[in-house]
Amino acid sequence: MAMILSLDQGTSSSRSVVFDEQGRVLASAQLEIRQHYPQPGWVEHDPLELWASQRDTALAVLSQLHHQGRNLAELRGIGITNQRETTVLWRRDTGQPVSRAIVWQDRRTEAQCAQWREQGLEATIRAKTGLVIDPYFSGSKLQWLLDHVEGARAAAEKGELAFGTVDSWLLWNLTQGRVHATDVSNASRTMLFNIHTQQWDDELLALMNIPHSVLPEVHASSHLFGEAEASVWGDTAFLPGLKAITVGGIAGDQQAALFGQAGFDAGLAKNTYGTGCFMLMHTGNEVRTSANGLLSTVAAQCSAGPQDKAYALEGSVFIGGAVVQWLRDGLQAIRAASEVQSLAESVPDAGGVVFVPAFTGLGAPYWQSDARGAIVGLTRGSTVAHIARAALESIAFQSAALLQAMSRDAVAAGGQAVSELRVDGGACVNNLLMQFQADLLGIPVVRPQVVETTALGAAYLAGLATGVYPDTATIARLWQAERTFYPTLSRDRADALMGEWNRSVRQACTR
């Protein structure tokens, strides 16, 4: 039976997962990665650690397969999925990064973004890229690196540097510097890519003073990108049968998750609960513009033909599961993230406490970059358990605001409001959170058998390119629900809770 290796490089960890052709997990390994915070609002990763941790987890799953007695020659492809927008710049001759990577959460370029807004460029950039002007995206990060890393701009002008989101950096290392490429879904998150023509945009490059020579080639998400030789994983002498494996799929993590949820057609919506939360609704082969603070973006695409263009509406929550990390590392209210559900369940509700985790501003549908975190509604009777419950509920509140915006856009376009939400990602295993999400939304929340659909989507894309799957209809038949959460709250009570949330958001946005 064919096997596919999926490399899932996320904001807080690198993981490798091997799937069989039925989409079942055969082996997995994960390593946490370090986040660097050199200044308030700055978030960085070490690109060498990103690659090393991804390589080491891959070697670990290959070893697991060997000990299971599986034939490593049956590994048919590699799929890559990645934290999007995070910006890496490296030397073409040595493959060494010129600085740490600037992570998607980083806000250092807000002043530059504000200047572009003041120049009246918002409409132009929105029309071309589907994005708002925000430090979240890669363009201003790349400009900052070229302007602030000594010698970087001169080297870039000479063609000596390569830029990429994390997928491009992994692909470069997997192919030992032979391939500098990305896919359309990652390119669409740079603020440099025209999502209509699906080409790098010369006007935007000129605006940000970015030389074309640093950019990767752009391909469909399912594409034969290159080969990873066995030696790239390190010492594999103990792994007989291992040979070069084709990299056949690349997609940004959220587009990969939509693909893994069998989201190939207009109308299907999913929410991924990770470090952040990201809700995408497939809009078919048309770019749909939101009137409610959502982004237009490119969905994972199976080929490069004009008829295969695929788009989605997206809402981004900057702090989702990361609020649990803050409870653990910042507040030190829990020792392990797994403790949060039992702590939250030790009280019947949040006791009037509302937690707005705007640590790095608020994303969609608010787009308030200067908002800051707030815990409101505290009384003398409030306990750490109430704060923990409010922290969990904040994930659902933010996601509910996204889905309400998405449904308004769908109805305005002549469609139907979202009637079901498919969920995935690490935090969706939390039953308390998923039930509260269904209660707020008033629609079923469906958790699939495989909750790591980000990795699964990358595997499916690689499987299509390498012939494991003949078409997406075959993949759609593999999707199965594990549990459906049905709403139990009255709509009046849910509306009242959302009203409390919106009042708290307004307080967090007042500085």
C-alpha cells in the first residue's frame, strides 16, 4: 500500500506524519520549536531550527515505519504544509539565512503599513491581492529585512538572496538548493501576488522596493516540485529501502486543512484551531470580496489551468490555542496545556469573566492592530478556573464572529448562510470548547476522524501529483465524521453572550 510523508511546520512545533492511501495515520512525531521575542510586538524563529526540527521528525517517523516492518520503498510522495506569511531570507550560495525568520504574528512593520494606508493604497492592494494592508503578511516583512539587515539589499539586487515563506525554505533544503519555489496558496499570503492573474505583481514589488530576483517560482499546490534524496534526512543507513521521494504537494496550513476536510467545492467551511484560528469557506473559481472584514485568498489548487483556479474567503484569529500557552507560560496557571479543560470544567461557567486575548492586536473581522489583551468582568469571587474557562471561550467567541461575517457575505452573494462547520487542529479535541462553539453558532460543529487535516491535506495534494489518487472525488469519499456537536443554548442566550463579547472587544480596542 502506498504511503505519503507529510511535513507540517507550524508556529509552535514541527511535525511529520505518514498516511496510508486511505488517509490513516501510520506514524507521527513532533518537536516544539522556540519562539523569540526580542522586542515587544516582535516574534521570530530560527530558520535553521525550523529545518532541523522538521528533518528530525521526518527521520523519526521513517524509523517508526521501519520498526513496524513496512517497506520504505512504498513512500510515494512528500507533502509540505506550513505556517503562512512567516518570512525567511537566505543566501543562495551557502543556504544560510541572513537573519531570523519574521513570524506571521510579528507587528514591527505597522508604521510602514500605516504609511501605505495614509497614501490611499488600501483599495489597490485589496483589489490585487484580496488582502488588507497589515503587518501580518509577508511583503512588509521582506521589505524590512532588505532595509535593516546589513548588506541584504545590495546582495538581493545582485541576485544573491532568496526569499520564501516556510514552505520554500523547507523545499530548498529538501532538494539541497536545487529548487526555489512555492505554491499559489502561500504566494497569495505575501501581499505581492495578484490573485486574479496568479502572478507576482510588478506594481506591488515596486511599491515595496523588492527585486524580482529574490522571489520563488509559483506552481499549483499539487505539482512535482522536486526530489528529496535519502541522504537529506541524515544517517539513514539503518533504513533499508529508503530512496529519493518526490515532493508533490505544497499548501499553506489553512488551505491544506480545507483540502483535507474535502473542501473542494463552493460553500464548505472549516475552522482550524491551532496557535491561531483560521476559518475558510471555499468560493469556487471566483474571487469573492467580503464586506465584513474577511480576506479573499487562493485555495489549494490541483493544477495550473485557468479552469482549476480556486478561491476562499478567510477569517484569521491571531491568538487561539496560544492563549492556553499563555496560561501555562505567562500566567503559570497550569503546568501543561492538557490541564486547561479540567480546570475550566471545574466551574459551571466563566462567572461573567470575558477574556479578549488581543496580545498582538485583533485580526478578522475587526482588524484592530493596536488592540491589547483584556480580562473584564472580574469580581472578588473570580478564580483562576473562571479565567481558564474565559480563555477557552475566547477561542469560540472569536471564531463565532468570523462565521457570522462569513454567513453575511454568503447571503449577500446570493448563497446560503453556513449551515455546518467542520473543525480540525489540536484544540478541536477539547469537547468543552467544541460544544460551546456549537452553542454560540447555532449550527452543528463536525469533528472528523482525522483532526490533523492540515497534514492530511498536504498528503492528499502530494498523492494527486504522484498518482496515488486519480481525482478529488476519490479523496472526498475518504472523509468521515467522528463526532457532531449540536447547539443546546437558546438563540437569545447565545446572542446575549456574543453581545457581552462585543462590548469587551470594544474595551480592548480603547487605548
